[in-house]
Amino acid sequence: MSNINLKLALRNILRNKLYTTINLVGLGIASAFCILVYLYLKNEQSFDKFHHEVGQLYRVEESDIFSKPGDEKSDKSFFSFLTKKEDQKNIANTPPVLGIDLKRNFPEIENAVRFDGFYKPVVKVGNQNFQENYNIVCADADFFKVFNFPLIKGDAATVLSGHNQVVISERLAKKYFGDADPIGKTVQLPGDTKPILLTVNGLMKDFPENSSMQFDMIFPVESREDYQEKIKNGVNSFSEILIIKIKNGTDVNRFQQKLDVFAKTYFKSLSDWLVKLDPKNKAADTHIYLRRFADAHYSEGGAWGHYTNLKNIYQLIGLAAIILVIACFNYVLLTLTNAISRS
């Protein structure tokens, strides 16, 4: 019986080539598009979630006090209500002293890591110069204790403990030293008044593609000449990304409220300075906002590596649904038409 049905199906397909081609092409394209959208969404959702305790990690942001009230343009697009939280125009960069002060004042914070990038520095290794892009950063010593980026050589607890130590990726190790062991070798970065000499103390695996951070060289923040000056500037310098790890079991909403109260006093001197600079400017109170680290790539942060506009994702989902519905309607209508013509 099955052979007879198969023969009838093949005969019907060959007899109605145009009908079969339209159905196969329509359903095939719709299915392929939906599969591609699904794979894209799955990849976006995987960003930064490979860290062991990612649920306790948050990016610290401040409300944009440098914009005058009314500067923001309201978004009235169809998807604006879905992305209101992600579209907040906050400042992703924080004062270097903020991480120290937050950790000192709030027992809810288990750890805090700051990092700041170099703008296309020239790295000197021996007699060779290498032009790098944005993949070199200075960070706090606990960087590898908070983030689970695997180390090939070196101890996560001490690899950045010395002021003149540096950790490089496999890619840079191959580029700078070939097949030789990079541990103990020296690299030189440009400084404000004198070069920064760093000794390779660790070797890390290249960061995975689904990481918002793509660093090839990490050295301690204290190694920069202007570090102490930035600390003295207090809240007048916004230069570093700050990631905090809160203790397990912390009520994030209550902690957020405590941060808001703290921010009004902490940033008051900056608000007063802005008002003094321009008496017509009514500077609003500064708010500290905690954004989940795994969701940070959905928010437009100038210093953040990977950014995905959520509106584009919703548009892709809507487009995939429309294409699939059209393909199904097309199949049903053609099938009914063919059945009527046969009868």
C-alpha cells in the first residue's frame, strides 16, 4: 500500500511541476529564514553567560547628568515599550574612585572590577613595534577571579597582583614571541611621560566569540601614570567601566534603592559644579543604575565591546513570523486550488 501511495505522490508531483516548485521554494525559503533567525537569537542570548556566577554580576551606570532636561528625544516606534529599560541613556563609564567607595560602603558587594582601554597603542617588544587596536586594557587585580576566562599559565589570584605584570592572550603570544614561552618576557606600552614596562606573568586563552569583552592584553590599573591623579579627581573623571559582583542572596531592588540614596550625596559636588558653570542648567540628581552583566550588550554603551539593538531583534522575529504565515497561506491556497482542479 505504501508503494502505491509513493507512486501516486511522485506521479502527482511530476504532473504538477509548477505547483510543486512554488510550494517547495516558498516553504523552503520561509523555513530557512526562520532557522537563521533562531540561530542568530540563540547566539545573542549566549553572550557573556559562560561565566560561572553571571547572575551576581552587574555593570554600574550613572544617569546622564551632562544632558540638559529635554535633550532626550522620545521614541514612539512600535517596539519602544519593549526596549524602554535597555534604551536608558546612562553613562557606562564611571569615576575610577567609585568602585573603591562602593566596595567600602556596601557590604552587599563581594567584589568590584574596573577596566579601562588603550586607544590604538603601539606595543614595543624588543626592537619591533606592533600597532594594536582596542584590545589592551588595564584592570583590577581580581579580574580573573570575577570573570571565568581560562588561564593557560598563571594563577588567577595573583597573576595581576604586581604593578608591572601583564597577562597576554595566545594570539598575542604567538604574534610577539612565536613558539617561545612568553612568561618572563617584557613588553612596552606608551605612557604620558615615560614608557610602561610590563613583564608577562600569565598566558590566557583567546576570549570566546560570545564575549562582549575581547581583550588580548590585561595589566593592573595601578601601572598607569595617571592613576593616582584620576583617584584624586574623584567624581570629576568618568573613564572606567565598573563591574560589581554582589553577594549571593542580595535583594537587588533594595540594594538599588540604597545606591540611589548614596548617589545623590556622592555626586552632589559634580551637580553643584554644573549649576555653577551654567546657572540656567538645572542639573538633576544622579542615579546609579545596575544593569545585569549578561544583558549589558543590549544597551548602547560607548565603551562596551558588543552591542545589539533589541528593536532589530524584535523586527527580525516579526519578519520571520510574517514570512512563515505567508508561506503557510500560500501552501494552503495552492493545495485547495489543486484539489478543486483535480475534482
